[in-house]
Amino acid sequence: MSRLLIVDGHAYAYRAFHAIRELRAPDGRPTNAVFGFVKMLEKMRSALAPAHLIVVWDGGLDAGRVAALPEYKAQRPEMPDDLRSQLDGIGSYLAAAGIVSFCGDGVEADDYIACLARAAAEKDWDVVIASSDKDFMQLVSARIGLLNPGDKTGTVWTREQVVAKAGVEPGQVADWLALMGDAVDNIPGVPGVGPKTAAALLNQFGSAAALLARLDEVKSEKLRASLLSSADAVRRNLELVGLRAVPCEFVPDRLAVQPPDREQLRSLFRLWGFNGLLAELDALPVERQAELI
């Protein structure tokens, strides 16, 4: 099976950092995010066995989104220094493990992941996006699934899980987010419209555009007035939450996992004091090391 695993790098780095509160190398530097990232990636690879894999990192905010809404993601706190200092270490691990990374200046990870996933799906590849970001639900299709780290079952989400979570089809998720807003990205929604109301409206009207064109059919006078006063904001939100086209090219050979540099991995594990991982690496036959690292 031709399968591509795309990992949302910053999402997993943050998750690892907060999951393991205290871990330090022999020289005192923090290593909790590196260790957690390595273990989570190891678990994903073991479960999915992808021969092709890429970790995508945020390269900054999209200028068009910031122009449309200056407050876009402005509420997010600065990355903790102890996490920032570990990103290079994660990058060193990925390089030694033979795994491709990507970070484009001014390119949000979501957009690049979407571009790559769509391109691979068009070539009949199965794609799994590993991220907890609900924006990716709009990409789910017969070829594209989601691996949500918050789902302890390890299920790759399909249409069924998206409908259960959002109450709408994957193709309606952008409209759903545009109506209710997204506090994580500091995008205000329609006052009085939460997830259930947004889903009910979309199940009735099909899309946000159709809803705004037929506001006279909304039975609640209060809700109708709120939608009318927020119509421009909803249209703006559709531009904000939609995953944008960015330059990307799906070249399978470039994304194939390469044989690891075992000596470099040993050096890194010793530097960080990851004795358990070092023991696991040394215990594996050479051919198994290439498969599992």
C-alpha cells in the first residue's frame, strides 16, 4: 500500500513538552520535548508502517490571513524557552533517523500539509495526517485520514469520526468553523452560534453561503439578526479557516524514509542521556534498526 504519513511538527512538539514535565540531559539541558517526540513518532510508525513520511513545521503566519484579521492568532503566548531550545534537537533526530522535515518562511504548516495531502491523494496514495488541529477535518476523504493524538484508541479518522465530532460532513467543516469561530486561532464567530447550532444550520441549508442567502428562512428572530449582523465576518472567516494553496510538490522519492545513521543516533542518545533508547537501538539487528528507527 502506498501510504504517506504527514506529522504536524509543532503540534507534537508542544504535546510532548507538556506530557513530560521534567527530563534533562546529563549536562542539564531540557530534553522532555525531544524524548516525547521521539517516542510518539516511534509509536505512529509502528502502528502505520509508512514507507514515506514528512514532519512539517510552521514557518510563520500567512500574511493574507493577518491582513484580513490583524488579531489572527495574536492571543497565543510565546513558545516556552525550554521548548524552543529543543526544536533543533528534534531536527537533529529526524535527520539522523532518515526522516524529511519541511519549514517554509511565512508558510503555515496547515496549508503545506493540506497541499501535500491533496497532491498525494490525487495520485491515489493513502495519506494520514497526524495532528489534533480540527481544521484538518475538512480534508478527510476516501484517501485522507486523520490520526488525532487526543483519541486514545489510535483510530485513523474517516468521515464517520468527523461527522460524530462536528455533526457535519468533512466538506462542510470550513463553513462550520466560519459560523462558530475558532478560539484557538482567535477567530470570532457569530454571537450565539456554537458547534451544535452551526451544525444544525448547515444540515438545513448546506453551506454558509446558502444560509446567508436565505436568512429569511431562519425561524429564530434573534438568531436571524445575529447572522445578518455577522454576515461579513462569516465571509471573512471562510477565507481564514480554508486551507490555502501554497507551493508544494509531491515527489514520493523525496519523502521515502531513508536508512538511519545509527552512529549519529547513538551519539545523540548518549548526549541526551536516553539510555533506554540507546539500549533498544543496540539490541536490534542492523536490518531491524533500519526498519524501526
